[in-house]
Amino acid sequence: MVNMKIIAVLIAAIIIGSAAGYALLTNTEADDKEGPHMDEYPSSVTITQNDGTKVTVETPVERVCVVNPNAAEFMQVLNVTDRVVGVSESIAKDTEFGYIYDDVPTIGTYGTPNGELMLELNCRLVIGQCTSMAIKDTTVLEDLGISVVLLDCYGLDQGVDDLRQLAKLFGYEAQERAEKYIKTYNETVKAVAHATAALGDDVTAYMELSNGKAYTSKAAMSSLIKLAGGHNIVIDLVDDPSSSTHQISNEAVIAYDNGRGPEYIFVREGSITDSAVAEQRYQAITSREGWSGLEAVKNDNVYIITQAGILSGPRIYIGLVYLFEAFHPGVLDMTSAELLEEYNQAFGYDIAPMLGYRHVSA
């Protein structure tokens, strides 16, 4: 049987090792050239998308449209939101960070952005996702002379690489800002990986989305749970999933572990900023037939994730700590709340501090 904990820690080691190698290379180049700012910025860069396709873009980019929410959040990290001239409807409506684009025109949905509107905005570059929430037909935009760059900007093993590529589009200052973020990211992942490796057996966990579907072994969420010291029970319940989410029967959750069920239950909601609303959601979840007898419910280990963005994209390292705190309270010398506050201060955000909600019985 494959030891998933070892795999998760190895993933963290690869991420950290990659960052160290990049830093060494950067320092060596700086010694040779007396620093990157001594040279004029390249007139173009080549981006390798998540599917391996290479796209060459004229740089530095001064006007860009964004339909990838993760990239849109990273733009603030890179301090280049002033170059964003159009966003998708989902970005504009995002309740966590969308306010930074209040004055930016919308250009349609993430799947079908309007090329004519982009041209009216004097924009010939759009950034979308590659494997999830993808633009349905990029040729429609390319035929209009619009370059399309597809970077997912999420996941433990992909987000950092995508951020570095994204930063290359905008110049040296953006690249420096990316490295500032990556330093915090890698330090956090390393701390959690070391703490997880020192612990005993994983606790069991179940996580579903607001639509009721649960994350499978194909989901990056399973790796996040594993790195935090948990085991996603859906891996045991669905042997060969066809997608990253799957509808799990109520009976299967109840029957797990000889009727005890998972030790921890998470529901990824987002868009909840009030504890009373979160409590209503908790009551609705735990009132499902048979759930009152689950270990997670009896021990008050049901968590409503009220800030969905902490489990993917730029804030994923904060979500990693949130999960670890739930599984193993008091072990780390950092908290997810502190990390969010530092994130807000470092990158000029004002994201609400409520990360999740846990019902505690009287």
C-alpha cells in the first residue's frame, strides 16, 4: 500500500527544494550581472501552460484581462492590479477579494470572455485557467489577435510555479513581489510538513462542497488534507473516481469505521461572514439522518469553511494551517488567523478574518 503521508511530505520537500534551487540560480545571476535591474527588461517571455503548451507574450504587459480568479488574486500580490482592464463576472462578484476590481469592467464569464469588449478596452492579452474553469474556445479570441495565457495558479505543487510565470509578464518588481510571497509560502509548508511527519497515525476526515459532493483521490484537496495530517475517507469509499468530486451516500459516511464515521467533517461553503448563518448551516448538515451518532458530530469536530479561498489559490498555505490546527491543535507556533492578517498587511488586502466556523456544544 502506498504511504500517502510520505508522498505528501515528499511533495512539500520538492516544493521547498525547487524554491532553494531557484534562489541559488537567481543569486548566481545577480553576482554575474550586478543585479537584474541593471538590464532592460526582455521584450518578450515564453510561458509554459499547465498542459505543456508554450505561449510567447510581449513584455512587460501593461494592459491585461483576467478570467482566472486565482490569477486575479495574485495580481494584487504582484502589485499590478492597475494593469487589469477587464475581469470575468465571477471575479467581480467574489465576496472575498473581488472588491479590488470594483471599478474594472466585466468582459463576460470565465468560459466565454468577450473578445470584442477586450479590444474596446485596448487589451490583447487574457489570463485564464488551463485545466479547471477553462476558456471554452480560445481560437475565437486568438482569431481576433488576442493572446491567451492559461495558468491554473492553484495547488500545492503548481501554484508557486504558475505565480513565477505570471510575474514574468509584468517586470522585475513583480518578480520580487512573487519571491516575497513564495518565501512565506515555503516556510509555512515546511513547518507543517515537519510537524506532520513527527505525528502518529492520520486522523480521518471527510470534506464536501456546498453542493454536497465530496472530494475524491483525484482532487488536490486530498493532498492538502494528507499534508495537514489527515486521511480523506472518500479515498476508501471510491476506488476509481472519474472526477475530483463525487456524490457520497449518507449511508456510506455513517457506515465508515464500523459506524463511527470520520473523526472530522468539513464543508467548504465560502461567502459566509456571520456566525449565526454558519450555525444554521451546521444545524442543517448535522440534522441529516444518522449523523448525530458520528464521531465528528459528537466531538464537535464539524467545521464550516466560511472562506473558501483558503483551500486553493494564493491563500492555500493558510488553509493548510487551518486544517492542521483542526487536526492537531496547539502543535504549531503559528495560526491561520495570524497568517491571514500578515497576508493582508503584506499585500494590501482587506480580506475578512473569518476563516471558518466550529459549533461548540454547551
